[in-house]
Amino acid sequence: MTDVKCRWPFPKEKWPLWWRICSPTVITIVGSISKFWLRYCTQVSIHNEEALHEILNNRPKNQSLVTVANHASCIDDPLLFGMLTYREYNSGRFRWSLGAHNICFTTNFTSYFFGLGQVIPIVRGEGVHQAGVNMALDRLDEGGWVHIFPEGKVNVENEFIRYKWGVGRLISDCQHIPLVVPIYHVGMDDVLPTRKPYYPRFGEKLTVLIGDPIDFTEMVIKLRNEHKDALEIREIITERIQTVMENLSKEAHMLHEDL
């Protein structure tokens, strides 16, 4: 692994005993903290939560899943998934996420910690064919779940950021077109601010809106039949996801105002 200037956190052997013990342990500990924080330290309102649980627990074995969310704070993931059950943490199909290599993977300790938490290092500016994106695609090809923040960074100013095309590649290049579930949250930057002083706030309002799942199968087949090249397909898929998220944002902000 040459992209990341620290140790690649994943074992060459897939998956050794130490990994099968340590990874669920890290996920359960972090998940427990997130569940407590989300349920007891915030005024959280989660909309359409049952739909996400239904997809996580009952989708076919080979049905891959991509969840996309806006990126408002460094605590978005894992706090967002404090809504999950312990069964979903330990089902063997827990989410893989993409994390900035220069933030999450700066030392061997943090590399292994985030790696065991199923976070894959991504190097900003290295494009959609880098090792981290390839690994995420491998997990999807196995019927796994990948979570991604298409803005590519914490959106400190809450401004328009064109989504990165990596999410388009995860969908268009997957052996089985993933189901896509959009998630928009409001108030995460109040729970953990993006400006000084950087410390958690308790009792803040937090709204999480889970959108309807999107099946891109027909769109991808249609684009391929029209002989669109890979770049065009990724761009069209990404633009579609951004449009859905913009509409979801309006609804989530209205719900947040009423909270």
C-alpha cells in the first residue's frame, strides 16, 4: 500500500483469528458509547428508522448496500450509527466506511483502531481508482455495506459542495448494483462543533432523516446500453444522489425546526 504514509491497517490474510476477535470488540465498544451518547446525551429525533433496520436485517445475502450522508462534524460516524442494534453491530455485515488518511491514519495505533472499526483510508486527490476505493468495492462485491460521505470532507460552512465521483464508481462498478439509502442529519455540528472550542455539547437537538432506498439497476443498464463511458455513468449517478440529498435536506431542516 503506497498511498498512505502509515501502516495499511488490514491483514494480508482474510480474515485471521485475531482480526475476527478484535474487530467486533472495537465495533461493539464504540457502538455502545455512540448508543449512549445518541439516546441519552442529545435530543434526537430519528425519522424512518424502521426502514433502515429492515434493509440491514432482511436484504438478500448478495444485495450490497451503500448509505450516503452529509458530513457536518467529525462525530457523524460513529454517532450516526448509535441507532443500530447490537445484532446489527455483530451480524458480520456491519458498515465499512471511508476515512481521510491524514486524519484517521496518522499513527500505527490510530490506523489499527480505525481499521478494526472497519474504516478504510482514502487519500484526497488520488481519484476513484485508489486502493481504498478498490477495497470498498470489494466489500460491496461480497454483498457488504459501505457508508460514504460524498462531500469528501466536513462541510464546515454548510455550503454547496459538488459530490465526489467515488460514490458513482462504487455503484456503477459493483458486480451487483447496490441499494442506496440516503441519510441527512441536522444538528451534528452542535453536538460536536467544527469551530473552537472543540468539545462535545450535551442536550443539543439532533434530527436524522432516512430517505427511501434508491435502486440504480435500471439506470445503470440504460446508460450502458446507450454506450456511455465509465466517467459519464459515474457523473450521472453522483448527480442523481446529490439531487436526492438536496431534497432530503429541505425536509430534514423543517423537521429539525419543529423538534
